[in-house]
Amino acid sequence: MILDKSEVRKIAQLARLHISDADVDEIGHRIKEILTLVDQMQSVETKPVEPLYHPFDAVQKLRPDVVTERNNREELQKLAPKAEMGLYLVPKVLD
């Protein structure tokens, strides 16, 4: 696949990248190499290959569902600059 300079500039614009005129040829060459590699990867025959097993297919060891920490809410709210009815009050940031 051959990319001319206008196509490289259009790709850069779509990607919101600024490239200098001096770099257009090198970037075009790199894009061409990437597309060539993708073509090579797509041409590989994968039908006889067994799919890999996903690590989460195994049964996960579960822990008991018990409370392990005590409720520090009152103590932590005493440290807050402002708290009311169990909620932290913060300054308004949006109008």
C-alpha cells in the first residue's frame, strides 16, 4: 500500500496529531510497515489452532463474607472540615 503525503496528513489530522513537513515521509513509511504487518497477521491460518483457556474459567476460591473492619465513620467525620447527617459537605464546584 502506497500512502502519499496528503493521505498521511489526513490520517494525522484525524488522529489530532501535528506533524511537521519534514516528518511526513518517515511517518508514511512507518504506517506502511504497520499495515504490511497487519496484512501478514491476517493471512495466518488459525483454524487448526485450539483456543487458549481463559484463566477465569477456573473456580475461584471464595473467602467467607464477614466484616473484617470496624465502622470508623463517626471518628473520620470529626476530622472533616464540615459534615452533616453522616455526609461530608464540600464546596460547590459547578454552577
